Amino acid sequence: MMNDGAGVAFIGSGSAQVKTVLSSEMLSRVVDTSDEWIATRTGIGQRHVASAAESLTTLAAAAAKAAIAQAHLTPDDIDLIVLATSTPDDLFGTACQVQTAIGATRAVAFDLTAACSGFVFGSITAAQFIRTGVYQNVVVIGADLLSRWVDWQDRTTCVLFGDGAGAVVMQACDRNRLLGFEMHSDGALNGCLNLAYTAETSPLVDDITTQKGTFTPITMNGREVYRFAVSRVPEVLEKTLFHAGLAASDNDWLILHQANQRILDAVAKRLKLPPERVVSNMAKHGNTSAASIPIALDEWVRSGKIQPGHKIAMSGFGAGLTWGAALLEWGR
């Protein structure tokens, strides 16, 4: 759906990866798996893993700076920063640390948590501030360091996840380039994918007790998440296309959350899109949660594959469970 109001343009992209690369062959020395097993079932060949010296803040800031530079703006031009992440450096929020790191002293900054749907939800949220005339220049960042929360002995999850950050700059304009969007949630399926809090209870005083704990490693029902994705993602894309008055063939590119190559193939088949128009970089990065779509977008922009005027359908899906789609036209 879309509302009348100011237009939204997507004018810059950026991304950042940590230095350390963990190949699937290397991972096979840690857990009972193999490069062939991982590649066959997921399409992933390697992932980036943050060191103790690297942080979500520095990674997100690097992606944001690259996007701002590509948009030919300065940090002083930025009015709002939306950081989509499930792995903040600080549970009170990391967006303000990013604001300081990039020198965007005028910008309001806040975190948004929607797991692997985060970048799509964040972009749609940012668009509302632009379309109501509140802000002119907005940076939306998707960044996650899921390696912090992986059980490296659980081969059903540890083979999937990696670290990274991606960003876009969105700007008010006369002609709207956000052509349509849809967002959905289903908490009844929450148990399929979790990074849950667990705690021990201890007495404090009289009959008052307190809890102290931490978050436990990622758990996932892979079969149910796959079934959810191959059903709901084509559906939400088709609804978004319908509201925008477009057909799937009208889009130059399909960028899905990079969760599993089999999901990408199934969605493309249902939408009748040829493989060459489906963006896939999970072989290099694995599943980077909220970062996966903006990293892929930036790589395709900087390689020259995505050109101004190209139409892009993107869809995020994951924990919550949440899923959503947005159609956009790249460029000013």
C-alpha cells in the first residue's frame, strides 16, 4: 500500500564486512559437516565472522558512510538514522553510537528490531517520515553480528549465519520511487526461530525475587521456516505488485533476504522470474539477517548491474515471524 504525500527516492548504498572469512571447509573441522553438505542444502560457501576487536557500531558506521558518500551528501545532511539490528552492542540501542561515529550531529537515531525482515521494515518506516515532510534525508542501516549468538556445535544453525552491514540513503523528492509495500507478522510461529533470554531466579528481600541471565544461542526449526518462507514470500510480493499495478516481469531485479538458495529458487519459480534477475550473494556472506538485502543491493549497484531507473522487488522474512516486501525504483 502507499499513501499520497511527498515522494521517496533511493539515492545511495553502502556496505561493510568484517575481515575474517570462515569457509565451510574450515567449519567442517569444528562441527560434523562438509563443504558439499552445506553448499547443497543452503548455497553458502563462506561467511564473515567478527573478531573481539570489531563491533556492530563500527560496521554499521562504515556502511552508512559509504552510502552517504555515494549519495553525494555529508553526514550533516542526514536528518534520521534507522538501524535495523537484532544484535546491538548495547541493549539500550546502538543507533546513537552510529550517529556519533559518522558525525551526523543533526540526526535523530533509533534502533528497530525485526530480525531478517529488519531492513525492509526499516525502509518502509523511514519512508513514512519522508512522505509526511518531517525529514528530508534518511539513512537506513541493516546490520547484524549473528556470530555472537551461534552455537558452533549445532550444525543446523552454525553453517548459516555470518556478520555484515549494509545501508541506503533515502531522500524526499517530487516523484515517488517507493512503488508499494506490505508488512506482516505472525507471533503464533514465534517458536520457529529464536534468540531467547534465559535467567536464574534469586531471592532479594522478603518474598521479592529477581532474575539475572543472558540470551541463549540461536535455535531454529529449519523445516518450518523453509515452509513459511516459500509460501508467504511469493504471496507478499504478489500482493505488493498488485497494489502497485505491476507484474513480476516489470521488475529488473528481485532481492530476497539471503537465507537459503533453495528459498530464492522457489520464490523465483513461482513468480516466473529467470535466475539471472534474482540477486544472490549468500555463497560469499551466508545469512547476515537484517544486513543481507542492503549488502546484496550495494554489491549490485557498485558492480553496475543495478542502474538508475531499474525497478527492484525486495522481500525480508524471518524471526517473529515477520515478513514484508517493498517495490522501489533506484536513483534520484
